[in-house]
Amino acid sequence: MDHLDWPFFDARHRELATALDAWCGEHLQHVDHDGDVDAQCRDLVAQLGAAGWLNHAVAGDGHAIDTRAICLIRETLAKHDGLADFAFAMQGLGSGAISLQGTAAQRAHYLPRVARGEALAAFALSEPEAGSDVAAMQCSAVEDGDAYVLNGEKTWISNGGIADFYVLFARTGEAPGARGISAFIVDAGLPGFDIAERIAVIAPHPLARLRFTNCRVAKSQMLGAPGEGFKVAMRALDVFRTSVAAAALGFGRRALQEGLAQAKARPMFGATLADLPLTQARLADMACTVDSSALLVYRAAWLRDQGRTITKEAAMAKLMATEGAQQVIDAAVQLFGGRGVRRGEIVESLYREIRALRIYEGASEVQQLIIGRELLKQA
């Protein structure tokens, strides 16, 4: 935990990370989550809420969202258990737009329950034909008296099927493209709101495709003003995109830890795997990748906590940390040899966990476009 001594952190951050690491060591285990993943996810949210960790995922009680705290929590949880990281992350992202843009009434109704782990949150942005290209969104919200009527679909929605409410983005048509999108808080169970499909992925998480058929949502459930949905989404993603990088960093740290232990313990040619120069070179590359990723993650988090815009820095952190963690985990699997691909090994579960992080909340290629665009603006 030497990185906690870096100047990015205050004393409260060091205390938080140390306390959470101890709590995780007692309550969590990096296991292959089989069986009822929905129930496991609900249980993890309840545990995180009861222990007070979810207080950091929402704004309230006079405090703003602390990006460094969120990143440290996600890094630590990911190092111990990928599903626990997912559970925390979705409470934050799913309610993030309410923290940042919600009215006093909306914040009071939703955020305390999210922080206590009593209500599960979700963020519904992607569609079958509109993922990275948000402006291609087709899900519509048509004004009708004191409500908006939703029609369309959302897909790849984390916590889909188990969430108590969804922050949903739909086209209201104030202007073409991204400027004609609005944000709504949609409670589960509304008439016309159905779970069209549950989606299974390589690292089990609750995911679903949502369908809306003449679903009425009260105007009081709109977040921000009509046509401001894209801005609302980007504000939330700017916070939590950096935390995706932090989760990848946690996966990478655990892979390095497992790789070091394997290298020291594995007999090889009359010595150990660690005695081979090729192994030492591989471990060196892994360590350099982890530390360089960490520097980018916590630079971005620190800058945001200073009130700076971090579009480029968050994209750099996510690109480097997710791609780097994939390389580090792959190297750890190689160090384990045949054991590395056996179901139930930690490095095997890490291999499945990391892959989606290079796609969701902006694929690596999108991060490259963002970085290039920001560089050209500055030039």
C-alpha cells in the first residue's frame, strides 16, 4: 500500500483505504461467483451499506462526491472481489446523476436508501444501436400532460432486472443529436416497463435489456431541464470513468500479487520460477504497468477533486489502466501455466473480470478519440 504515501492523498484517504482493506480481508473473498448472482449482488450491496462504505458513493449530508475516495474504494474492492466492486460501482453510477443534478426532493427520496444499501440503482444509457454513439439514441420520451411517455429499449444495463430504480436517458427532441436527450428517474415496476432479456456474460454480473411500451413517467422525475440529458450523463461518467480505471488497477494489483507469490513458490529447473531472468523481466513489466496506471488514475481523481475538468485525464486513466491490467493479468496467467486457466483460480477469474472494463463506460478506442480530440483542442 506504499502508493498511499503519494501526495495525491490526504490523511482521510489513507485511513479510508487501510480500513477498507482490513474489512475486505475479513468479509470478502475473490471467488468465482456461481449460482444466484442476483442474490449475491443484493447481499453485497446490503453489506457495503451496513458497513458505511456506500456513503462515499453518493453526495449528501453536506459533502460532495470525493473522486479519490471512490477510486480507492473501487481499487480495494476489486483487489478482493470483482462482484463487490461491481455492487459498489453501480450504487455510485446509478445514483450519480441524482447526486450531481437531482432536486432536493429527488436527492432526499433516493440517495439515503442507496447509501444504506436498501435500494439498488442502475444507469440506463446504452441501446441496441446506440452504445458509444449516444447521439444515435432512439428511445423516446413524449410529453403528455403531467408525464412523459417512454417507448423503446435499453441494453447492457448493469443491475438490470434487480434495480429498484433506473436513471434513464431518452430522446425528447428539443434539438438534433445529443442536444435532444433528457434524463429521468424511472422506478422499477411501472406499467409498460419490462425486463425483455437477462444477459449472461463471462464474469457473472446482473445485466439486462429493458423495454418500454407507453410507460408513463411523471415530469417530476426528470433530472435537470429538458434537452440536458447528455450533459447529465457526461457529468456522471466523468466521475465514474476514472473509477473504472481504479477498478482495473485493483485487478492488476491482485494479479501482480498472485504472480509474485507463484514465482517464488514454483519449483523450476532446480531453483524457483522467480530465479529465471525471464520471470524477473516479466514481473518488472507488470510492476511498471501497475504503477504507471496508478499515477494516471490518481492524477485524474485529484484534479477533479480540485474542481478541474478532467475529460482528457479521465480518458487517459481509463485507457491505460484497463489495457494495462489486461496485460498484467495475462502475464500472471502465463506464470501459473496450466493452473492459470483452471476455473476457480484467482488469476482465471481476474482474466474474465477485466475484459469488460475495456469496453463499458467508453471503449478503449473511444478513449483514444477523446484524448486525440482534447489534444488538438489544446494545440
